[in-house]
Amino acid sequence: MRIAFISTYPPIECGLATYTKYLTDAMKKFKKEIFIVSQIGAKGENTFPVYAPQHTDIAYRLFHIVEKTAPDIIHIEHEFGLFGSRRGFQIVDFLLRCKLTETPVVTTLHTVYTDLSYTEKIIIQHIIDNSSAIIVHETYQKKILEKNYNHQNKIAVIPHGIRLCKKTVEAKKILGLENKKVILLSGYLRSTKCFEKIIKLFPKIVDQLKNATLLLAIRTRILEHSEYKNYLYELVEKSPVKNNIKVLTGQFPQYTFDTILSAADLMALPYTKGGQSGILSQSSAFELPAVTSNIDSFSHWCKTVNGGLCCKTDDDYVKNIIKILTDDDYSKQLQQNIRKHNKLICWDKIADIHMDIYKKIINGLFSNAEFFYVPKE
């Protein structure tokens, strides 16, 4: 079986690129042919960097590679805006080209909200109509699609995969945080992540826990959200407890980011909007308890995994952070709960579920045929 992934891919700095890297790496065990068709900047074996978001012929560029590589199935990792202007409507053109050539497509929708714009809703309906299968990460996302779109019973829920990791030895010593209780704020910078909430509340936490440290490790892209970044740094500079705040700058390649995660005692996620969070998956890999907002995806995680606490008010954030950082038995129980859940959704198991979907689609097309491929040693 030959599978072509349409997605961003490392070294591009993007949560979707990281996601695709982990998924395709886990799928190597099946010894199938895997190709990545990506934005310019991607690198790697069987990787084709063919377009930039500002191009007006993205569908043609993508399909040109599809024609040349002749995959048995295409898997699109979808985010709005990756495929050109008007929220990436060119992906619809690409899907129609695939349908006309009877090339089956699986699409993972990484953004599913109830308040999508008119343009986004039209794009989503066309994606559903022209895909053989749709994947979302959360049950509530499936319910949103089933309620608001003609879905043809083709939607599957596959959780975001988790790495099984060991913490970096002496990470706190490496970062100069020995004997500190470390609250981590991290991820790609967006105003909807509301990092300023924790910075503003942090003096109340220090009042009750003198060795508390707020660690900011925020990833940024050139010229993106620069005003918001400056706003956060100004808040830190003006904080009455700025000596308890440590700011790290950089793009944090995975081995570096793993050290940062290993030094933390708790992940704070005060987001006002978002689906399944890549940063929550990253922190879960290191069994970090989380204090989160009560948006749907985080609320679901807190209830099903029991790995952290959701917050509705500012007082909730302070109270819950203090509880996790001061009650060692409770913190260890949360870590144990996360560890147990990680084993259920590690990338190896997530790859198995994806392959089952591919096989069902392919077998439905060629019931009497057997795909044969011997990988080159």
C-alpha cells in the first residue's frame, strides 16, 4: 500500500508538522510506502515540498505529485489556512481532482468548532462530501459534525497520539530550577491561549508558595503575534514577583523541549479556544498534571483521563495550582492516571487504528485483490 500524506512536516515549526512526523514514524512498522507532500521547507525521505500558502495553484501542485507517485490512498491533515487564501478553499479543488480520478482520501479535521465562519462551514462540508473517511480527535467534535453537516456516517474518532517518554535526568538542575515548584506556560503563541491570565494571577500563587516558579517557554514564528508577545513580556517585567518568573526564548527542537517539560511540575492551559491541544499531548508524554480552562477539549480530558483540574474562575486557577503543587499524594495520583491513559493512546496504537481505516477503504474498492510490497532493506 502506498500512502500519501498532505500536511506540513519538519523542520517546519508547526504542531501539525510534529503530529504528522510522529504518526508516519509509527506507521513504518507496517512496511508500507509513505510519501509526504508538504509546504516548501519540509525535508526528509520521500518528502515533496511543493507549495507555499500564498500560491494560487496549490491544488494543481498537490495533484501533480499525486499523479506522479500514484498513491493507493491519500491522507490530508487539515487545518484552515494551510491551503491558500479564504481559509484554504483550494483544498476543495484538490479533493475534486482526487474524486475524479477515483483516488480515496482520508481527512483528519484538526479544527472543529461550533462557531466556524460561513466560508469555513462550506469548506468543511465539501471535505466531508469528498473524503472516504473523516477523522477527528474528540467525541464532542464528531457530535458537532453530525449535528451541523451532512456526514454520511463516515466520521471516526481517533485520539491525538502520545509519545512514551522518560524524563530528562536532572532537568531542573540544567535549567537552574532546583528545589522549585515549576508551573509551565508553553506552546505556539496565540492570544486565544490567554497566557496573561496566569502571569497576572501568579503573585497570588507566590503568596502561598514561596518556591513557586513560572516558566515561560513560548514558541514563536517570525512576525506572528509580535504585539501579543511584547504584551506578555511587559507583564513579566512589571510583575511584583518577576524574580520568580523565568523566560526561555528559542524554537525548542524536540530534545530541547523534552528537557523543559521534564523540569516542570504542572502545565497551565488557560486557553479560551482550541481543539485537542498538541501541547497537552506533549505534557502528557511526561505525565505532567494540568490546570486548564473549561473549554470542551480540556474538560473532556480532565474527566476521562483525570490528569488535572478545570477552572471556571481566576480563584479556581490559584486554588487548583496550589493544590497540585502542595499535595504530593494527589499530584502522584494524577501522574499515575496520565501514565495509564498514555498506554492506551501511544502512537503505536494510534497507527494501528489508522491502518485499519485505510484497509477498510481499500478492501471496499478491491475486495479480491491483495496489495503486495517488499520494502528495500
